[in-house]
Amino acid sequence: MKQNEMVAQKDYWAKSACKMCIHTCAIRAHVVDGVVVKIEGDPDNPGNRGKLCPKGQSGINRLYDPHRVKTPLKRTNPEKGVGVDPMWVPISWEEALSTTAEKLKAIREDDPRKLLVSINDFHRIHIWGWGAAFGSPHYFSTVGQYCGAAYHPTNGILDGAFAAINDYDHCKYWIQIGAGDGFSAHLHLASSIKRMADARVNRGMKLVVVEPRMSAGAAKADEWIATRPGTDRAFVLGMVYTMLYELNVYDAWFMRKHTNGIHLIQKDGNMLRNPENNKAMVWDTATGQARDSDAEMDIQDMALEGSYQVNGVECRPAFQVIKDSLADHTPERMSEICSVSAATIRRIAKEYSDAASIGSDITLDGKEYPYRPAAVNYYRGAIGHVDGGLDALAMKLVNLIVGNIDVPGGHLGVGLNHQQLIIEEGQDGMMKPQPHLLHPPGAFITKPDSFQMIEWYPIGIDPGHLCAANIMDPDHFGYDYQPEALIIEHSNPMWNLSQTPKVKEVFKKLKFIVAIDIVLNESSDWADIILPDLSYLESDLLICIESPMVTGYFYRRPVIKPLYDSRDATDILSDLAERIGFLPNWNGLLNHTCFLAPEYHLEPDKVYSNLELTDRMAKSIYGPDQGLEWFQEHGHATRLLRPDELYMSAAQKGLRIPIYFNFIKEVGEDLDKKMKAAGREWDTSSYLPVPIWRDSHPLHNVDPEYDMYAFAFKEAQSNFSESTTMPWIEEVISCQPIHLGVMINGKTAKAKGIKTGDVLKIESPFGVVEGLARVTEEVHPECIAISNTISRWSRHPVGKRKINTHFNQLLPADVKWTDGMTGHLETATRVKLTVIA
Amino acid sequence: MRYGMVVDLKRCVGCQACTVACKSENGNGPGIMYTKVLDQVSGEYPNVRKQFVPVLCNHCKNAPCQRVCPTGATYKREDGLVLVDHDKCMGCRACYVACPYNNRIFLKRGKTKSGYYGKEMTPYEKVKYAEHQDGIVEKCKFCAHRIDEGITETSCSQTCPADARIFGDLDDPESKVSRLIRSRGGRQPLCEDDTDPSVYYLD
Amino acid sequence: MGRAIPLVEKEFVSGFRQQTEWAWLIASAFFFGKVGSGLFIMSVVLDSRLGMLVGLLIVLVGKGGAHFLYLGRPWRFWRGMARPNSAWIARGIWAMSFMMAAGFLLLLLPMSSALYMPLAVFASICAFVVAVYDGFLLTSSPAIPIWNSALMPVLCMFYSFLGGTTMVLFMKHMGFMQLDEKFAAFLPTLEIGLLVANLLIVLMFLMGSINTGSAGRESFDLLVKGPYALPFFSLAIGVGLVFTLLMSVFGGAHAGAGTVALITVADLVGHFFIFFLLLKIGVFKPVLGFLKI
Ligand SMILES: Nc1nc2c(c(=O)[nH]1)N[C@H]1C(S)=C(S)[C@@H](COP(=O)(O)OP(=O)(O)OC[C@H]3O[C@@H](n4cnc5c(=O)[nH]c(N)nc54)[C@H](O)[C@@H]3O)O[C@H]1N2
Ligand SMILES: Nc1nc2c(c(=O)[nH]1)N[C@H]1C(S)=C(S)[C@@H](COP(=O)(O)OP(=O)(O)OC[C@H]3O[C@@H](n4cnc5c(=O)[nH]c(N)nc54)[C@H](O)[C@@H]3O)O[C@H]1N2
Ligand code: SF4
Ligand code: SF4
Ligand code: SF4
Ligand code: SF4
Ligand code: SF4
Ligand SMILES: [Mo]
């Protein structure tokens, strides 16, 4: 139904898409006399099948929040600071946009790099590049780096995917490490809870959850294994050792057929190549000689193990190299590191490899696939650390060993958008690594240009957390300019970035801040101008984000007429681009980020409305008959993925996937060379082709006076912490023990004389916060765990607890504390506790 | 016909979507929760067990709340629903102390006159709070208004992402609830009180 | 971990929950109901019209007023008479209404009237029901085990008699009531006897409540060890029963108006607090008892 016809009705249900977290569940809103009285899951959608999580249910709170920004606002109090009232006054759109454009135009003419950009709107990925089109290389915020910098690139390298998930429909033994999939967070929660529950209860899938805290998942698991933060790799490598050295189980067929485990590797770790044609080589046991990897060979004859001499060069198959690299990763040694007993590591390795039923097949839709119903799934908790790249590789390795990558029951790649997996041919018959699905990598330069130093993290995703340190100490890496302004859209850098005290200093420095927002947060409290965005229930968008098991676009449509004088963020940014004078760049970028087909390309000098853009995008992807009108009539264009889309994507194209990550090593060596040539000291030691444990991890080498670990977590009720401004959510979480204070283990608390309700001073080497103690058995004795829901200080009246504990104040944010390979920031820290009241 | 609910404790992940869905459906103001999900934690680290236990009115067959109600405001319907007639209730709260499950909620005077942001109510609150009265006792109504419209699914079970709340006819041996109770051995809460609840738990 | 099952308030944790709705207004109503009807019955027996009037007024204004104030929708109080067949509250309201009607009519009738005696008996029976129905109300609730005790109505009855007796003593010493000498001499002994009896019944009640299951035990602990132990032992038992008993035995009703006033106040304080505290310590059972905690 056309928009105006729909909203003209007295009583209707409008289909749209949720935006209360980063993902998108299909919803329908019940509207009576123009008022949204209920939001439910869209029962017809194959994704969430009518289900919503509590945040999705609370969308009404967000829509009708009286503290929403209703008109453009201007600050009248020149003083800025935490808790300082900006004394907003409403202004016209014209004044707001012209003031903003004037300031930014001046900056752009002077040096566009003086603008910091913080655009985090995950639903509108097409606008992320606005800063780049402006000419600013900066990203002063965090999305990917706090969760996926070390995750997305490895998925891209292994599956051509952005995310990954175990196969909900077929897995029988699911190990979940530091992730909320199916219980509390991560991919499409409302859909995944159902899939996980079906797997557990209907199919009797066994679930093991590895977490320093008893998360919702751990509570439901058959077994909860508590690790020390930042040591999950050790646990997993202990498993791998057990499998390779003690149980002798691994999927040799899979490695020979589908991976580079057979490629010969020289002593220095580099590939052995045929000097004549530069081809990778494998050892043919039938003929007893090295052959080109694409030579005709019986698969049985490809050597996985052993050591060989080829033209006088000593080499081993990649699999052997992996095995040798892990020769000292015994469960005993790994146990010391991760605090899980060696016996448990061995037992889990055994259960896991038994459950994988290596060698078995399954027929789906008339097609036979290998069947490996055991897999390890992981996310932020597991890899959000220094050496997170190696953590991610280790998690991949333990999956690869049983041959479960992209096969039924195993570990599956999940696409970023409708394109699903990006499978292209690379070198040596391998799939081309796709570490950069969000934007192309920053090209190396000898002096970093962006404050987040993306030029020096060739595999990583913008480590926005490095900005503050570089801005406050520009000489260290040689920045010869200073930022003057900041544009924020759907982002809260003051809250989300680590080492907040430094971030605050940056905010203080800035002469002009503009924020596109709908409810003010810790960051927009510092803005000079606020431009009100439409809420998700009032705006149009086609979205498809990391949806497991489902593909296609969800259609976010306005379920009512906009309540206030707000404008769609895309329209605001287009308008600004025109006023500032870079519309052609902006439109050129949109052609790309909206997947516009050539016939729908935008003219460089015309401002296109969001509706027009959406229409062109729809037609570009679905054809001329399926524009915006089609979506208004039919709703979402989502459907379940077919087995042939879910499984064996690389293999279907005859491409191998890596088990030996020489790509990473090569990138590291290349970077090392460039850095040396530039006379820079830069640690590239983490660019390893095989994940190993490294004792150098700074988290475990902190002054022992900081005797506890600390980390933060999400649960189903919270989105970061922003959802605490929703009264229904706030009401619920203020009754839930895990959200009522800093979780500390009973025995530890007793030893330290801490009781529930005590006010604690929590001190890390990087910052200090206060918190209310909550004594519990649900956390590792060496840790405190801090819910995101107790971390707010914005001026919004809802969600103010007696004591808020903003975890990020405790985190470090510098190069030392950043994963060298991927730029992931360290998300755990070390603290000492003192009772102060 | 006897409506009832099966709560599958194995499936429930404690997400509280049901708690919020109920508030949203019924326009329940601050502090009014017809249902909620309780944590039940036992043991010492590392041998800890945690269960999530959703609770709501059990629509007891022998409902003490109904028995003690002096006004007859609390009544039982043919289809098994135990409901409160808002216009008859005088707010004596005898039912509150009589419900073994502590599922009844008294709406203090003025409760429906202000919302989460104070006296100035949101458009949603204006519409939905009008369905309530203050000074009376309320509780989960098994979404009677939905049933009356022909939707035999409650708001909480509709949203429950884990499908841990299943609504249906206990009298029909072929209904999903009856089959689940048979096959998984459903148990009624506090059955020793002889209330014969219409909510069964699967553990 | 200390106690396995926690006592929880608004937290979403399964455990024992205290009832929070019936508190001082209901306790006041119970208190006035018992003192008033006790006084009324004694006054009927002693033929004191003033006593009857005061008794009626205490019930009407004190009990009625407290209930009225307590109701969420006070003007719907009349609806509370709808279901006497199953609800003790309805029975209570009926009893109170009859007591008022009969009681006031009685005041208007000369003693010599043929109607007087039957009406007096009827009014006294109604007053008796008013005095003890809340005991049945509490007993009939399966939800709160400590209330669910057969001794509850007995407790109510004895407190009512005690309250009535104390009030009569007080009125006599204040000179409001002329009593037959025989009765007057017997009163202090009755008072002492009732005090002892009440002490015993409270003791029995408490001993019985230890065995009312885990929730009853929780209530018991709250009363004798928990936050309510201090007011319980000092006010309900100490002031209300022990102090009054000692005063009655050693100072006694002969010690003069001042002492009697003190005894009266102490007794009433104890009376109010025992019921107030018994309400406060009402603890529900954990809902899913079968799930092992
Ligand atoms: N301590 C701690 N820090 C974390 C995390 C954590 O778990 N703990 N998580 C990290 C992760 S994984 C991520 S991805 C980041 C996320 O960090 P952010 O992207 O900053 O988080 P959000 O809270 O989703 O969004 C920021 C702001 O967007 C605004 N907003 C909401 N809706 C709209 C809208 O419709 N339009 C516009 N224009 N604005 C809107 C709100 O003001 C909100 O505060 O945080 C990271 N930081
Ligand atoms: N409910 C909800 N869902 C969401 C979001 C949301 O805000 N709310 N945001 C979306 C976004 S942007 C992201 S990034 C994902 C995040 O999804 P997840 O990564 O699943 O969620 P988190 O709670 O951030 O972190 C996962 C878990 O790691 C644990 N943990 C912390 N440190 C360690 C460690 O060292 N080792 C191990 N093994 N575990 C550890 C924490 O206790 C936590 O339970 O969720 C997405 N989905
Ligand atoms: S999982 Fe995310 S998108 Fe889905 S209902 Fe919850 S908040 Fe909305
Ligand atoms: S919605 Fe379902 S899974 Fe979530 S807490 Fe409620 S019953 Fe449990
Ligand atoms: S659960 Fe309580 S309120 Fe519901 S019917 Fe039973 S006794 Fe009544
Ligand atoms: S509060 Fe209302 S519903 Fe409850 S017993 Fe009294 S009159 Fe009946
Ligand atoms: S059945 Fe309806 S009223 Fe009862 S708890 Fe569920 S949503 Fe609320
Ligand atoms: Mo994230």
C-alpha cells in the first residue's frame, strides 16, 4: 500500500524493520488513530518468524521518548563538559544547516583532515563514507574495533564472509566462546534465540559455553567453562594439540581437497614456489616428488605430513608446519594460561572431535555434502584482545581441523549484505582473501594521515580508539595538523571508545561539533548543533545486515507520519554535501555504496532524496519492476538461504580455503619492509600464518598489584547501553541482579572483605571508576564483570542509577594495547579494588 | 475449553522479551508487571546452575483469589480465564494476600495518572493507560482481549523468541500444550495448595 | 553461600517474598475491630451503655474508618458484601453491619424491652464474629503459611477479650463506668488471666509456625531473629504482655488511675503491634518449589 494511503487508515498494522540493535528483525506496528500501540515481530518473515527481543519490543519507548530531539537545536551555553547543560534552543533547519555548512566548508577549504568523523549508523552503511567524500580520512568512534576488527577480516579471509555462525539447523555439538549468539547478543538475536532453542531442545544439541562469566548462554549450556579473559586461544590450541598429537583426529580428506594444508612451506614459513612458473607446490607421495599444486594427482597422494627436500630446499606441507608450530601447546601448558584444567581441555577436544563425525555425508535438497555437526562459534569476548587476530585464527583452526567450514553442521560464513559471501579466485587456486568488506584498505604511507592509523593496519578495520592518543600527542607519529570539528551521526564516541579521559580531552579541544541524533547522548551533549534524524519507525530504508540463514532486503518503512520536524540522516548529509560543495564526490560514493546499476547512477550535481535513492537501489538490485513501490506493496524481500547458498561456497567454485594463513604472513612482511624503509619501528610480530600462544600479551603482564581482570558484557536487554533510556528496559534491568552492580565472585569477595552493595573504587593502570559490588557465583574468581547497562551519565533522565560504572574509562587505547594484525582494541583490562563505602 | 500455558524452562533464555511485550500489549505503567522472569541460581562457582523462571498468573482452576474476593470482581470465565472486573474491584487486596503465587498487583491511587516521564504522558501512554483504573488490583489476563478478538496467542507467547511460552487449550488432548505436558511431564507450580493452576512448567 | 533460598524484594530472583500490601491500616482495622467488639461484648454483659456505645464507635470509626481509608476505591465498599458465601471479608462486613444495626438499636431500647435480650445476644454474636473473622480470613489464605494456622482465630478471640477487659478496667477507673462490685473485684483477675492466656497462645502460635514449612519458617525467623524481632519482643511481647502482666500483678488495678492508664496504653500498643507484625512477616512460598534451589 502506498505510504499516504496506509497512514490515512484509522487502524492498521504496518510492516517495517526493527533498529533497536545493529541488526534487523522484521516487525509490524499496530497503529490506531495515528498512535503506535504495539510492535510485534512480523509473523511472515522467515528470519525472526514473529519473534522480537525486549529491545525490539521497546521501540515504542524510543519513538515517543519526550526527550527526543524534535527540531534542530543550537547550544547557547558556551561552556562544555560532563553534566553541563548546553541550554539548547530550537532553531530552523535553514539556520542549522547553513551554520554547519559554513563551519565545515571553511574547514574543508583549509584542510579537510581537520574534520573528525563519527558515523556509526550500521543500518545506513551507505553513509559511512561521507567523511571520505568530504576529504577526511578519520574515523573517531568504534563499531568494528570493539567487536569485530579481529573477526571480520578472518571471516573474509576464510569464507569470503563478514560474520560467521555455526549451523543452527544441523550442528550437534556447539562450543560457544565469548559470544551471545542464540542467547543474548550478536547476529539477529530474536531470530537466533529460536534457532538455538530448537537445536538444543528439539535436536538435543550439546552446548558448551566458554566465558569468564555465566552468560545467558552459559546458563543454558550443558557445560560452562570459565576461562581467564584473553586466554581463549590457549584453551582452543590445547584442544587442537590434543586432537593432533593425542587423538590423532583431523579431516585429512578435507584438508587435501579443500585447503592449502598440502602446500609446501619453506623453513622461513613462506610458500615453496616452482621457480619456473611461480606456482605453489605439493608433495606427491605416489611419485615421491614435489608437483605444482594444480597438477593432476590422486588426492590420497598429497602429503599433509612429513619433511621434504625440493631442489635442496627443506620444506614441509602446511599442515605439518601447523602441527609443528603447536608441538609445545600441551593441555598442561595451556591450562596454566587459561585456568581450565588439562583434563577438561582433553575431554572437550575428545567430545568435539567425536561429534564431528569426520568422513560422514548428508544429502540436502538432493545434493550430497560433507556432514560435520560440531563447531566452535565465537565473537567479541574471544577475540577482542591484543593478538585478537591470532585468537580468531585459532578459533578458525579448531574448526578447520575437523573440516567443518561451510558444511552442514559446521561453521558457516555470513555475508555483510545481500551479496552474501564474496567468493573470487585468488592465487594458487585459493579463494581470494576478503579482509575488507566495509571499505578498501588504507594505502600505506610513511607518516599516518588518519588519526586511527588505518594506513598501518593493512588487514584491520579502522582502529578508531587510537585517535584520541594521536590527537593529544601528535608528535609521536608526526601529525602536523589538529582537528577542529567533529560530525557525529548515530554514534556515541564519548561512551563507546576506550580510555575515555583522553576522548574527553579531544572533545574539549574541538571548536565545532555537529550531531545527527534522535535522543541526546554523552557525546551529543557536547555538540554545538543538533540535527534531528527520523526514528526508524518514521523512515525508509532497505537493509540487510549480517543475517544468518536468511538473505535479501528488509524494508524499513515509516509506520506513521513523522512526529516532529526531523529529517532523514541521508537527506541531511546530502544537503550538507551540497552546501559544503562536495556533492559530486558524495553522489559518486552513493552510486557505489547503494549498489546502483549504471542506469541508475546519480548525476553528480543533483541532490537526491532518500526516497529516490532507495527506489534506485531497489531497482538496481531487484530489477526495474521492483522499486520502492514494490516494497511498499509487498514488504520485505527476504527468504531463507538454500543449502547450495549456505554450504561449500568456495568449493563449489573449485577454490581452496586457507588453513595455513600465508596471506597474513605476507601482508605482515610487506608492512615490515615498508616500515623499515620508512625508518619506523613497528611491531609486525603478530602477522603469523599459524596461531600460537604468545606470552608477550600485555593483559597478562600487568603489574600484579592489579590483581583482577575486568570486562564488559551485553545481554538481550541492552544495546550497548543506549537502551537504558527506554523505561521498559530500564525497569526490567533494574530488577536483574546481573545489571545491579559490578559482578564479583563470592570467594574473592570474601577474601577481599567485599559485600554486595559496597561502593568500590575500581582502578586500572589507565583510569578509575566507582561501582557497586554485586557478589555472585556467576563469574570467574579472578574477574569482575560489568554490564553495559550500568554505564551511563548522559543528561537523559531515564536510566540513571545510583552509581554508574563506565567500563571504558578503565581500558587502554594505544598502539601497545592494539592487536598488531587487525587493529582490534583490548577490551579487557586489569584492576585493583578498594572498598570506599 | 480451558486455556493454559506451558512454560518450557529448557528453552527460556531469560531475555525478558515477554515481560516487555506484556507491558506493551497491556499498557502497563511503571511498576506494573503481569509477568516477569526470575533468576534461580544455585551452587558455588564453578558448579553453578542458573535457571530462568517466567512467572505469571496461573489462572487457577480453584483460584484462591476468586474465593476470597468479597465483591465478585474476580471471576472465572467458561474458558478458564480468571479475570478482574475493573469496575467492581474495591481494592481490598484480599486477593493479593490469597494468591500463593504473588501475582496480583495493586495500582496505587494516581498510578494511571502519570507515566514514565511524569504527568505529561506520551501519546502511547495516553491511549493505553485509559484502559486501566487505579485503586484496584490487576494481574495477567491471559490476554483475554486478544482471545476475544480471535487471536488465541498471548502477547508474551507471541514474542517469546525461544518459543518457551506456549498457549493453548488444556482440555483438548491434541493441543500442543496438552501434548507437551504429556510427553515432557509438565508440572504445576505449588500444586500442594490444590489450586490446580493452568500454567505448567517443563524442566 | 549462606541461606540457599533468598528473601527477595523487587529483584527478579526466585525466592521468598514478603507480602507488602497489608500493613498498618489493616492492622489498625484488626486492632480497632477487636478492641471495640471486645469492649462491646463486655459492656453488654456488664450492662454498661456507655461501654457499648464506645465499643460500637471504636468499631465503626476505627475499624470502619481504617478499612475505608485502606480501600483503593473506598466508595465501592458496599460491593464488598456481594460474596459472603466464599469471602471472609464479605462475612466481616455483614457482621459489622449487623453489629452496628443491632448495637445502636440496643442502645435505644430500654432494658426492660422484650426485644432487649435477643437483640443483645444477636449483637454480641455479631461483635464476636467481627472480632474473630479476620483470624479466619488469615487462616483461610493458603498463600502465606504463617497465617495459615488454626490458632489465628483463637488468637484473635483472646486478644479481643483482653482488649475489651482492659478497656472496661480503664473506663471504670476513669469513672466512666459504674460496675457491679462483684464484677469489679473479678476484673483484675480476669485481666491477669487473659494476659497469661494470650502469652501462652502467642507462644503456641509461634511454636506451631516453626512447622509451617519453609516459608512459615522464614516468617518465624523474620519475627524472632530478623528485622522485626526488636519491635516484637519489646513492643508486642514486652510492653503488651509482660509489662502489663507485671503491672497488673504487682501494681494491679488497685494502684490507681495512673497505673491503669499505663496498663491500658501498654496493652493497646502490644495489641496493635502483634497484629501489625504478624501481617508484616507474611511470606509467600517460592513459586517453583519443585525446582531444586
Ligand atoms: N563498554 C563497552 N563499550 C562498547 C561496547 C561494549 O559492549 N561495552 N560495545 C562496542 C561495540 S561492539 C560497538 S558496535 C560500539 C557501538 O557504539 P555506538 O555505535 O556509538 O552505539 P549505539 O548506542 O548503537 O549508537 C549511538 C547513538 O546513536 C543514537 N541513535 C539511536 N537511534 C538513532 C537514530 O535512529 N538515528 C540517529 N541519527 N541516531 C540514533 C543514540 O543517541 C545512540 O546513543 O560500542 C562499543 N563500545
Ligand atoms: N542484545 C544485543 N545484541 C547485539 C548488540 C547489542 O547491543 N545488544 N550489538 C550487536 C553488536 S554491534 C555486536 S559487536 C554484537 C556483540 O555480540 P557478543 O560478542 O556476543 O556480545 P558481548 O556481550 O559484547 O560479548 C560477548 C561475551 O564475551 C564475554 N567475554 C568478555 N571477555 C571475554 C574473554 O576474554 N573470553 C571469553 N570467552 N568471553 C569473554 C562477555 O561476558 C560476553 O558475554 O552483538 C550484536 N547484537
Ligand atoms: S534482535 Fe535487534 S533487530 Fe531483532 S528485535 Fe532485537 S533489537 Fe530488534
Ligand atoms: S521471552 Fe521467552 S525466552 Fe525470553 S524470558 Fe520470556 S519466556 Fe524466556
Ligand atoms: S495465580 Fe493467583 S491470581 Fe492467578 S488465578 Fe491463581 S490465585 Fe488467582
Ligand atoms: S482487591 Fe478487588 S479483586 Fe481483589 S479481592 Fe478485593 S475486590 Fe476482589
Ligand atoms: S498472557 Fe498476556 S497478560 Fe498474561 S503475561 Fe502474557 S502478555 Fe501479559
Ligand atoms: Mo559491535
